[in-house]
Amino acid sequence: MPQKVRVPLRILVGYYADAALPVYVKVAALSRRESGCEAGVAYLAGLLGLSRSTVERALTELMRPAPDDDIAEVTSYRRTRPGGRGHTAVRRVRVPARAEHGAWLPTRAAEALSPRQLRAYAALAYATATGHHMSLTDLARLLRHRSGKKAGEPLNARSVRRILRDLEDLGWISVDRRAGYRGRHLYAVHDEPLQIPLTADSDEGSGEDLGEGSLAYEEDHLTDSPDDTPPAACVIRRRREQVVAREPVENPPLPPTFRRAYAGPALSLAPRIWRILEPVKVLLPGLSVYVVRELAREIGRQLDEGQEPQRLRARLEHRFASTQQILDPGRWLLGAAVVRHGCGLAACESGRIWATGDECGVCARARDAAATLRRLELELDERERQMSITAPYRLPATRPRPAALPPGRPT
């Protein structure tokens, strides 16, 4: 039975950012130990696949009282030894009241899904448990824009469909289309993802599979922190909920028990991602789970922008064939191979329109403007150089003589 955490409804529908949800799930799961959640920011970021700055902002948001109801979800305790040397802070979540609404989420979902996907999964889990039939409009109001010019506005229906399609491809939900109230879809939420084989489709001419027929890797960390004894001879000082840490605390190195292999299901990729990665499949077995997940997310983001799968596949195939030596496959795939070159137009591919092969007008105008600017800079430099050469040979200007004093006035 997978470990599940009850998330208050105010976190799902409140002002909290998307990243606050997976951070809360992981802190709540680890704080079930008697000693509380002793995981540092770096350890939480590694578990969730997020950056340290994102985890720190999420913790700060959870520890501060919300502006609408003045309630903080996470309490942090800073620990110091008698000599003044600090330890990782101990964090605990607020115990919600029994009558307070919430959704039960598996802790594995916080690691396997992106923050926005996890929020959509949590909303469907709550709606399924309470018997509500959610529509795309309801989900769009919940998954609203959190930053930028459209902050606070609902997502469009296309973005919501993409998120639901990704959840279905990953095996976390099942959709019974047009079977609910007034033709709405019925969603079934799974505590564990359904296993999706990674074998390529035979009718599309894909190549052979890797290894035993699936692109699967074993993760190198636990889903939850194992029980270990708290450090001895330490003083625990309670910190107020609304106070943020004034300086970072050095995290101790992970004990050997934290490095046991993950015994759960292997990582799975959607078939559409696997078909695009097939030209570089020889580089995938040596990559970590984090790199493979980030690579799949980047490809999915570009597909959602409107880029064709054949275009991404051809890009990877061309750059892999034109690169002589690859020292770091993960860095090369994320930083060079999958990156699109060109202007802001989604149809532009390295200065040309992908669908027609014509030269991109935006890129051409940008090159002309850069060439003109460069020419003007060279002319200005040449003019300044000529002026510096002729300056020593210029005659000094003569000062005008003072006017003669009128006769009879003393000098």
C-alpha cells in the first residue's frame, strides 16, 4: 500500500504557488517520524526534481501565515549544539482539524509529477472522493497562471487538456470520455501509475528496444527518509512561524542508509517521448533518472508549444550525427541537442521556417540590423582613431588680447 498524505484543501485552492504542493507533501511524509522532518533543502530538491531556490521559496511561503486566514502550514525549528554549530532545521506540518476538507495524495506522485500536474492530480483526487464532476473550466480556474502578465487568470482549455493528457499518458489517471454528467469526462485517480510499456510502435518503423525491451532505470534514492536516531547533544530552539531563516544552515552529509536503491516501479516514458528520443537512445542508459525526467519534460513542453514530433526527432538526429565527441551525454542532451535555435517564432528552426523551408523573415531582419550596427561601430571607431592621430599636429588656439584701457584711468 503506497504511503499517502492528507493535504488541506486551502493549499490546493489558495494563493500558494504550484511548487508549494509537492514540498508540503514531502515534508508531511517525512515529519511522520518521531523526530520530525530533518531533510535539508538540497535533499528535498533532489527528491522532488526541483531547484534549491524553488524549494526554499516554497518552504518560506508555507511557513509564513497566509494573507487570507493568517494560518501557517509548516513550522520550522532551528537546532544548534551547545558550541553554536548548527544542524538542519526540523520541520513539522500543521495538524488539520477533522472537519477540514482535504485530499489524500501518494508521496510518490510528488516526485513523479511536475508541480502543476500534481495540483491537477490533487484536484481530481478530491473531486473523485467527494463525488463532484469537474469540467475543464473548473480545472482552469484552479490551475491559473501564477506569474507573468496573466497572473491570476485561468488557463485556457488547451493547456488543461494537455495536463490531463500527460497525466493519462503517465498512468496516474484514467479517463472515461463523455460518460459523466451532461457529457463530462469521468476520471479515475490511481494511487500508483499504471505501467506503460516503452517499446516502440512497430507500424511506424521504429528501431529495436533497449536492453530487455523498455527504457527503465532504477532510482538512486528513497521516496521517504528512513528512520534514524536524531543527533545527540543538541539544543532545539523554536522559531516563530512568521520568521524566515536569516542565514542558511549547512546540511550534514547523507548517511549511508539514505543511499539504498529505490525498490518501487521503474521510471516510464510516454510513447510520444520515446519515439522522439530514439535517434539518441544509445546515450540514455548511462543517464540519471533526474536527467531523463528533465529531458522528457523539455520535449513535452516543446510539443505543447506546437512543434512537430518529426521536427524534434530530426533535430536530435542531425546534431547527434554532426557532433564528433560527447563527453557528458546528459549535459549535451539538455544544453545542446534538444534546444531550439532561432527567433521567438515557434515555427522557426535555426533561421528557417520548418514547414516550408523558407528563410525566416524575423531572423533575416535581426541579422541585417546587427550587421548595420556593427558597421556603424566600425565607422565610429575609425573616425575616433583618425582624430587621435591628427590631434597632436593641431595649432593651439591663440587667446584674445585684452582691450586697451581708456586714457586718463589709472592702471
